[in-house]
Amino acid sequence: MAPRFLTRRILTIAALSWVAAPSPALAQQWPDKPIRLVVPAPPGGVSDLVARLLAEQLRPNLGQTILVDNKPGASGVVAERAVMAAPADGYTWMVGPSSVMSDVPLVVKTPYEVLKTFTYIAEASSMIHVLVANSSFPPNNVKEMLDHARRNPKSVSVANHGAGTRSNLMGEMLKEKSGNDMLIVPYKGSAPILVDLMGNQVQMTFEVVSNVVPHIKSGKLKAYAVSSSTRSQHLPDVPSFGEVGLPDFVLPHASVGVFVLSGTPKPIVDRIQSEMAKVVRTPRFREALTAQGLDFPQDASLDQLRQTLAATTAHNQAIVKKLQLKISPE
């Protein structure tokens, strides 16, 4: 073999090796600048709380500043656009409810396909919803509440977190169950809902258990039923909807998850998932979740998470079709 040809061949192999090498190196070099966690809700809600817990515990592991950036509005679309405006380099995550991917796109039309634009890479907490009412609202259980709504048409209001959210779908289901005699009132997050609910500006809402346990225990709110198949460990005296004869209100698993733009390099996605797995399994993180009335994330693989998301989307699609919901972002 001629020396010149051999030299060219060696240089070609070296060049190809250099091109192939960055994949593992990429994950090792990342992160080398601050990471932003975009939250599709105002401060004070579950997603914000979980994002701040993650930021606190990921900082020492990743050795970088981690910022929480609240972007409420338009049922998560404002947050999604903020993430889409950033490069797909793993430095901008969305930390929000899985409903932003499984529920909202069913009733909120966007110029992009949410499930193709974003990749679900980790679960940070699972969530159970509970139907709560102002303590002065006369009915004391679900049956009494539905009877009251039918006897007093258009006088009972149900607040929700915005078009397509889990609380919105459940509120629409409740309205249909009452004979369409309830009013649906959209808000931009849990904090303003709870202010108006306890001020009796609205009568009911479907809210994540962690947000209302203190208010239930203080007597400011009353709880009717939870959306899980079994009772919540945080509200053991509150029945499930299945127990009160409304199995349609027992909904698939919901969670607060971490999403990044599709197209984020696989080594970085793998690194984020690995770091998330370390954090969510630590006693410190789980104790923090329990203290806030939140449930532990499922110990699921990436494929299992995506299968759950797909199953939830199909379930909610059936609800949207049955109720013929056509809602635009507020």
C-alpha cells in the first residue's frame, strides 16, 4: 500500500472517529451553563412547587444554576412557546402536568403537534384530583350536590385551570352529569381559584389534593370525592368517585413531568433522565413530596411513561368526543 494512500486512509479514519466521538462526550460536557425550568402555571401551584424542589436538589448534582421561570396562560401554550423559542440543547425544560400533553391538545388547537414537538422524559410526582367546595355551600356529598344543582340551575359554578386541563375536563363532565345546569369558570392557576373559592365567588373546583389538604383540615373547604381508583393517603376519609357511584370520574394516572424539545440530543436526554431518577428516589425528595401532600412518581421506564401518556390521551379523547367540547385558549 502506497505511503500517501495509507496516510490519507489514516486521516479519514481519524476524522470519522472525531465525528462519532461527541455523543458520550456531549453528555459529559453538559451542562456548562444555567438550566431553565419553564412552568406553565403561576407561583404557588403543584407544578411550581415540584419545579422548585427539583431545582433545589438538582443544583448540587449538576453543578449549575437552575432557574424556575413561571409562564402561565393559554392552558400551557404560553409555556410551550417559551420552550420552543429556545434551542433543543437540554438547557430549557418544561416542568408541568401531563395534562398539558394529554388533555389540552384535544381541545386547544395549536399550529404545532404537541406530542411530536415535546418529549416526555421523566416523572417528578403523581397527582390525584379531589372535588372540593366552599364550606358554606349547602350540599355535603356528591349526590346532594348534583340534586342542588338541578334544583338551582345556573347558580352553581365550577372553577378550572383553563381549557383542556384535567380540572376543565372533569368540570365539564360534572356539568353534563347535572343536566348542564352548572357554570364553568376558567382561571389561570390554583392560587386565584382558591382565593375565590374560599371567598365564595365560585362554589366548587377539581383541585390537586396537595393544594387543598390544609384548607380541608382547617374547615375552609369541604371535600366530596377523589378521582383515583382508591382513596388518597392524604384524605383517607374522602371516598373515591367509584365509591359514590360515578366510575366515569375515576381518571387515568396524572403527573407532573419533565418535557424537553424533541430533537434534544439523546445523550443529553439520557443524562437528564438519569439525574432525575437519582433525585426522585432520594428520601429527602420523597419526604418533601409527602410533606406537601403529593404522591411519589411511578417507577417507570421512558417507554412506560409514553404508553401511559398515550392511554390517557385516548381516554380523554373519548370524553371530549362524548361532550363535544370545542374550547379555545383563554
